[in-house]
Amino acid sequence: METAMKCLRCGSESLVDGAIYSPIRTAFRPQGAKFLTLETGDIQTKAIMCKNCGYVEIIGDAMKLRRLTSDAGESSGNIT
């Protein structure tokens, strides 16, 4: 599926959604996060790759990061 964004490297609008994989799906785990919650400490990521230059952008769930780091009251752009 193509995304209606622009590449941060070359400005192309030809981007494709995907994910970064290793032997298992890659996730982000914040340092010093609180883990006494009902959800895991891992934050799933998604990736977007530019068809023109190959630049890969990795995006995580900012709302979950704020919950895990006690910043839930903070409001900023959320990309999920």
C-alpha cells in the first residue's frame, strides 16, 4: 500500500508501507519504562520505504511509549 507522505531524504511521494523483520518482528523497548502494567513493554514498529532512493523510516506507537514512560498526559503527534 502506498502512503501519502514524502520521503525525508529525496522528497519523493512514492513510498510503500512495510515492517522491519529479523528472526522475529522488531519492536522498540524504552529504557527505564514502567512494566507493572497489563501490556507488554514492547512497542511495535512499522516502516515506510521510498521507492526512489531506498530510504527507510521506522515509526513506533507514540501513545504507548507515553503510557510506558508515565508521560500519558503529554500531547503530541501520534503515529500508529
